[in-house]
Amino acid sequence: MDNNSVVIKVCSGTGSISAGGAEVLHAFRELVLSSDLEASFQDRCRADKVGCRGFCARDVLVDVVIDGEKTTYERVKSDMVPRIFEEHILGGSPVQEWTADELHQSFQDNQKKVVLAHCGEIDPEDLDAYLNVKGYEAARNAFNDMQPVEIIEKIKRSKLRGRGGAGFSTGHKWEFAYKVDEKEKYVVCNGNESDPGAFADRCIMEGDPHAVIEGMMICARAIGAGKGYIYIRDGYSLAVKRLRLALKQCHERGFLGKNIFESGQDLDIRLYPAPGAFICGEATALVQSIEGKRAMPTPRLTRTSENGIRGKPTVINNAETLANVPKILRNGASWFAGLGTDTSGGTKVFSLTGKVKSNGLVEVPMGATLRDVVYKVGGGIDQDRAFKGIQLGGPTGGCVPESCLDSRVDYESLAVAGTIMGSGGMVVLDETNCIVDTAKFFLDITQAESCGKCTPCRIGMRRMYEILERITSGNGRDGDVELLEDLGSHIRTTSLCGFGMTAPNPVLSTVRFFRDEYNIHIRDRKCPALVCKSLLTFSCIEETCTGCGMCKRVCPADAIRGTRKKPHFIDQELCVKCGSCFDSCKFGAILKE
Amino acid sequence: MGSSKVTLNIDGKEVIAEKNSTILDAARKLEITIPSLCHNPDLVPFGGCRLCLVEVAGTSRPVASCAALVQEGMRVKSSTNYLERLRRTNVELLLSDHPNDCMLCERAGNCKLQELAYYYGIRENRFEGIRREYPEQDNNPFIRREMEKCIMCGQCVRICDEIQGVGAIDFAYKGLWTKVSPPFEKDLDCEFCGQCVAVCPTGALTGRMWASKGRQKFREVETVCPYCGCGCNITLAVKKNEIARVYSKKDTVNQGMLCVKGRFAYDFVHSQDRLTRPLIRINPAKDLYLHQENPYADSSSSAGFKPDPAQFREASWEEALDYTALRLKEIKDRHGPDVIGGLASARCTNEDNYLFQKFMRMAVGTNNVDHCARY
Ligand SMILES: Cc1cc2nc3c(=O)[nH]c(=O)nc-3n(C[C@H](O)[C@H](O)[C@H](O)COP(=O)(O)O)c2cc1C
Ligand code: SF4
Ligand code: SF4
Ligand code: SF4
Ligand code: SF4
Ligand code: SF4
Ligand code: SF4
Ligand code: FES
């Protein structure tokens, strides 16, 4: 397809579709099929829908690949399609003003796409497209030519570790399940993606559903499982739809069902639409949920891999973990191990958001530095403001300061830096973010998502949130920081499951690295980043004020006094700190502090 | 290997325990008290309250002893300053979301939370904040639910599901707002067996009829439930010669479980309606016809049933039995034995019931005899 062909690849992930991707695809297809073109051209030109390639902020992304040469367009709307078609596809000269800029290029060029390699390249709804890129070869090979122990050894040597957060060695997990002498075993893909700010698993399941299924098949072969579940939050409707379609295609082709690849082994994989609470992603809660009960973690008397669904050995792997598996079998364990660090092979996908120039899904090798991710891939801080910190690993992760920018992204280094890999969420903060407010933001999520089972997490998280609330509203008390530390570490040590063990992280890490900022809130009743409303004061600078009266007109609280052409004055008793005067004054005469 | 027992060491004492038992089980063998709120030996380990934490040599975090299995050679400490501090903090947290209504609470004096608050001497609480408040629900006459007193031990949910097999309640919502609830917050509508009430460690679940009948210093009367042939053992908690509540102990044939009747339907004992002496009808209607008017007609409206003195007179047992025998004999002579039928009750002993059917068959001479649990 490289030579003498024109392929138009239109991103069709959730982000793109909401930006009008379906219309763009339709517009291209109409033009390709329009009657006044030569049949020979129509034969070699096609428009494909492809998975998300991570830069959703610039959707709709379109690649035009002419004879193997790729040009990327961004923010394409359907009314731009005729010109691209006319000038570029027919005329041969790209529409320069719409093509991807340098930031976009460096966003893509500084990544290492392994698990996302198919996303943005192949049509996720087309099984043949997946077969064309050697899809299901690894599974066929595993079932026909490999013994379970060989597969397990290979996965172990690849140093693949769970991408669901804890980083447990995937090969070892499979080995536990393999060793249990039991007929009934399960393989589960964890597609719950608990962290509301992460979208890596969604994009993988949407953009390359067959890779996830192939990974599950290989796991089933390795441990001897006859049944699999894809546990996915129901809200991921496009991923649900595509996985369902992919499973149907596999059953039709005999890749799933009875006696697959003539190996004698049966494998049935089903979709399990999940309610999608945060805790549903926790392995023991997930088992409860699949058994039809409320998703609440249970004490781990034994391992899930040995004693999971209905008491049977159950391997639960994250969607990204599983999507890596076929690649390891195809390209070799040492290739995969070589991509990463001594302790962790391969790459990791992060959901990079916050105050960076380029927001999106980024895949980098294990061991890349945070600096690389923020500055090379992310293009640096938005509006070139000062970097303040990164909240890593989702709402239960930790926030690390600038001094940690040279930390490597792997499980051990991030733990040393004071955070976790977690969901792979990365929220970049700049000088305009208040650290206490940020911690409060994350605790607002987690205190509501605690499953409620255990005392420290259910009540403790709420109390921590309330302490933050009083600090940010100007009612902080002496000793509140110490109380936060004490309660935070109490929750961390006494909670039942991984949620409570990590949920205080945003507070504990920010208290550790930004203690002064907490103290200023409490002692001086000030918010240095000018975020916490209750701690702001607005006043009029007499010397600068021209008396134009603009502020007076916009003030909703009638807090501003003054006569025309005379300096105005803000009555602090009446001011509700809405900031309208600050925004409206053309002379910079309102002081916000 | 191969042995089903392991030896471990708790607080310096060796103990031999079953391999699949928990650290808490082993500690209780040694009569070491470890505080617990959610543990129930009859139910699947829950691990929610986080009070039973112990230190195990070689592990970095404290372990919930109710939900961790013993291991050979394990060395456990059940109480250290560190552990007591963690436990105290958890009690503080529970109390920060509790109505502290001990003054009026049915469970006061027999409440595990109250006991822990007392034990840890928690008067000042470092934590404060929003508390759950719920409107009173349910129209049933048996179970009162005050869910703001619930400490989420899950025992009610588990016993209802695992032992009673009903599953009438489960957890709903998340975070601080997690709540034990019937489906969709409807009123509780179940068997009302009260197993949940019996296991609740706090005043969240109580018997409605307990109200203001006394909370402590009961005289316990061990007896057998009078309702059915199962013969569950019950304990009457008596105060001022009145039954204040009924419960059942674990070391009984019914292992502490009861049904709605045995547990809650004891008001008949003190009912004004109870007949305490035999009554004989003054002017019986003709044989074979039932009296058309219901002599009990107005008993439902007023406070208690008073037999209509125009229709009944009190008699001694002697007279009543003689009269009954006489009339039965007359009826049998006139119409034959098969016009007579006998209904016995499961509330009688087996021996009584045996004698009754014998009497009907031999003395009266009919097979018309039945019983609510069938002969
Ligand atoms: C609160 C909590 C939420 C979790 N959510 C997810 C999730 O959404 N997706 C996921 O793959 N793993 C999640 N995990 C991790 C799982 O428990 C489990 O370790 C993982 O799915 C195993 O797969 P892996 O070995 O491939 O990482 C969560 C863990 C905790 C404690
Ligand atoms: S730590 Fe939190 S989420 Fe986990 S079991 Fe306890 S209450 Fe539930
Ligand atoms: S808008 Fe600015 S310049 Fe105008 S009166 Fe208000 S403070 Fe003064
Ligand atoms: S901040 Fe809002 S309320 Fe306060 S003076 Fe300015 S406009 Fe008025
Ligand atoms: S439940 Fe216990 S602690 Fe709570 S009010 Fe009742 S007696 Fe007091
Ligand atoms: S009374 Fe019985 S059936 Fe009803 S909720 Fe309690 S345990 Fe379940
Ligand atoms: S109602 Fe009682 S038994 Fe049920 S969870 Fe609450 S405290 Fe436990
Ligand atoms: S008794 Fe062990 S956690 Fe509650």
C-alpha cells in the first residue's frame, strides 16, 4: 500500500468524534467516490477511520499519506475537506496553513510508540486491517508452537510489569495462576480506568481492540484459562462498541470459541460492562463485581491469581499490559526489555494534561525523565510560565516539585520521588496553581469515591478534605498541617485496599514539598498563587485609578464607591471577591492580593 | 508440611492454630482481647473497621488480624503504643460521624462503640466535620433503623445474605454517604427475622418494642420459643417482671438465630386479652350451630378484650374440663364421633400433641385431628 496509493487517515476516537471526525471522514469518502474521478484513482485512494493518536486537543487529526509520504493536518473541519482534497490529494501540494506545526511534530517525534503503534494507523473496526499488520500471529504461535512455560518465561524476561498501577511482574502473576491445578481459570482485562483524568486505556481499547483481545488469548494459553472477561466501564461507549464488534469478528473467524487454532483449548471472552466507580478497578472489588455483587474490596487472604472469580485462579491484567503482550511475542523479550530500564521493560503511556503546551496521550520508554515528557513531548509550560509541579498517577498519586523533574518514569524512581505510577495521569501545574487548592481538588474526588468499607478511608478522607476546605477558605488553624500529615499517614497505614493506601498522597506529597504554601494560607490568610477566593483582597490603587467607573458598573455586590474622575474605593465588607473589577479595569488600577 | 496446624507466637505466647484460621482466632484461643467491630466468627471476613490491627514481624504495615491467616512461625504483637494509637484514631474518626446519643440510645451499656470510646477515653476529638443525618424510615412494627449510628461493620448485610439467605439489604452510595439500605431506599420489607438486629454492634438497628423498657440489668429467663415446632431457645430479658426484649444465645440449638415471631412477637405475654381462667358460655346455642354473633366482636376496638359477662362466666379448671367432657360425650352419642374435630398446636410439646391425637382417635374415636405443623 506504500507505493502508488493515497490513504487518508481520519482520527475516529471519542475526542475526534465529538470534534466532528465522523463528518470529516464522510466528506473525504464522498469526494473519493465522486463520479467525475477516474476509476484508477478511486482504486488506489481510500479514506480510513483510525484510532486516536493522542493529540485530542487538536482534533480532528487527518493524515494524508501519498505514496508513503505522510502529511498531518490538524483541527480539520468538514468544510476544509474540499480544499485539502483539491489542492493536496489531487493537486499534490499540501495546504501548508493547516498542517501540523512544530509543536505537534515534537509532540509526536519525541514519543516511542509501541503499544500505541496501531492507534492512528489502522481501522480498529476492521479485523483484516489488524491481520495485515501481523495481527493474531502471536496468538496462533502461542497456541500452536509454544508451551505455557515458554510463554511465561518469555513474558518474565521481557520485564513487563502491570500498567494498572502496582507494577507487578506480569510473568510471575501468570505463573501463579498456571501452577494451580484447576480446570476452570479466568483471564480478565481490567478496562475500568478508574482515574477520571486518564484516557490511555480507553484509547487503546478504542484504537486497537484486537491487540487487547490477542493479549488475553496469549494469557489464556499460558495459564490454561477457558473463559475471559473484558471488564470495561459502560461510559466508554465507543470502546465498548468496538470491543464488542472485535469479539464478534473473532468468534466468526474461529479465533475465539471452541478448539481455537486447532489447539484443543476453548476460549470464550465476554464483555462485562461495569458501573465505573473508581473502586471497580481494584482487583478484589472487580472480582466481586463480576460475581454480581457490589464492587467493594475484600481482604486478600490469598492471591487473586490463585483464588479469584468464584474461587478460581484469575489473572487480572490492565488493558495496556495486555496490549503489549502480542508485541513481546512477535518482537522478542529482549527487544522489549531493551526499551526500558533494568527493572521494567517497554514503554508507558501517560495522559499528559494541565499547563503544558501540548496536552494529550504520550508514550515514552520506561526510564524517560519527567523533564523529557514535560518539555520535549509536552512542549514546555503553557504561556512560558514557571513550572511548579506535576501530579502523577491520578487523584491518588503524588505531586512532585521541580527538583524531581529529572526523575525517571519507572516504578521505583517515582516512589523515591514521592509519588506513584498509578494510572499514568500527569497533571502539570504552573505558578498560577495553588498547591492547597490542587490537593483539595483531588481529595474532593477521592473522598467521594471511597467505597465506604473501612473506617480510615471512608471518614478519614472526608475529614482531610474538610481540613483543606477550611484552610482554603481562610479558617485554617494552627496545627492543621500536622493534623493532615498525621491523618494522612494513618489512612495510608490502616486502610484495607490500595485506594486508602494511596488516596492521601496528594496531601502528603504537597505538604512535604510545599509546606510553606500551606503555612502562608493558615498563618497569613493569603494564597500566594491568588487562587483561593476567600483569601484574596481586591483594592483600588489610588494613584493609578482614573475614576472611569467601570469597576463600579460591573461589581455585582455594589461594593465599589467613588465619584467620576476621582479614585474609587472598595468596601471590603461588601466585596464577594468575584474578581470582575480586576478583569474590567483597563488601567490596572485594581490590586488583587 | 502436610500438617493442618501451625504454631505461632502472639505476645510471647506460643499457640497452635488451624492452618486456615485467622490471627484473631488464634489470639482468642489465648484469651487475648483484640478490639473488633466488624468481626463475626460465623461470617466471611470483612476487614472493614480496622480496629483489630496487629503487628506481624517482617511486615511493614499493621495487619487486620480478623482477615489474615496464621502462618507457621509467625510472631505477632497484639498491643503496642503504636497499635493503640491507630485504634484510637479509628474510634475518633467513627465518633466524628456519630450522633453521640448514648443518653437515649437503646444500645447504651451494650454498645461496642460506646465501650471503645470509654476504653480509649475519647472526650476531645481531633476530628470534626459533616455528619450523616437521615430521616426515620419504615412502617414495620419490628425493626428501627437509625442509620446515622451505623459504623458500617457490614454484619447485618452479611448475616442477611450468608446465613438468612435473604439479601434484603446491602451497601448503597459511596464515601461518607455509604449506607446500609434496602434496594432503592425503600422501606425495609423482609422476613424481619432480626438476625441483623442481633449482630449490630451499635444502636443502628434495634427492636421497636424495646423502647423505654430498660437497657441493662435484666433478669435473664432461659426458655423455649412457644411459637413453632422448631423449639428455638430464647432468652427473655426481664425487667420489673416485664419482658424488655428477647434474644437468643449462640450456644443454643438454633445458634442464636430466631424468626420474626420468636424475636419480636412477644407482646401477647403481657396482653390484656389473654385468658387466664376458663370461661363457660352461659346460654349456648343449639348443638351443631355456631353462634352467629361473634362474642369477640368489640374486642378489637378497645384496649383489651373483656369477655361479655352476659355470655360467659368464669369457671374453675375442674368444672370446665368436666363440662367439656360431658358435652363431647353428648355430642358424640347424638351425632357420632366424626362431627367432632380437634386442632392442636405447635406451641404444645411433642408429648402433649401425641396425647392429643391419641385422645381424639381413642377416646373420641375420630381421625379428624390436625395441627399447624401437621400430624
Ligand atoms: C483504587 C484502585 C483502582 C484501580 N483501578 C484500576 C484500573 O482502573 N485499571 C487497572 O488496570 N488497574 C487498576 N487498579 C490496579 C488493579 O488492582 C490491578 O492491580 C491491575 O488491574 C492488575 O493489572 P496489571 O498487573 O496489568 O497492572 C486499581 C487499583 C486500585 C487500588
Ligand atoms: S481503603 Fe477505601 S476504597 Fe479501599 S476498601 Fe477501604 S474504604 Fe473501600
Ligand atoms: S475601573 Fe479601574 S480605573 Fe476605573 S474606577 Fe475602577 S479602579 Fe478606577
Ligand atoms: S471582587 Fe467583585 S465583589 Fe469585590 S469589589 Fe470587585 S467586582 Fe465587587
Ligand atoms: S450506638 Fe452506641 S455510641 Fe452510639 S449513641 Fe448508641 S450507645 Fe451511644
Ligand atoms: S430482619 Fe432478617 S431478613 Fe430482614 S434485613 Fe434483617 S436479617 Fe435480613
Ligand atoms: S447497621 Fe449495625 S450491623 Fe449493620 S453495618 Fe451498621 S453497625 Fe453494622
Ligand atoms: S475486626 Fe478486623 S477489621 Fe474489623
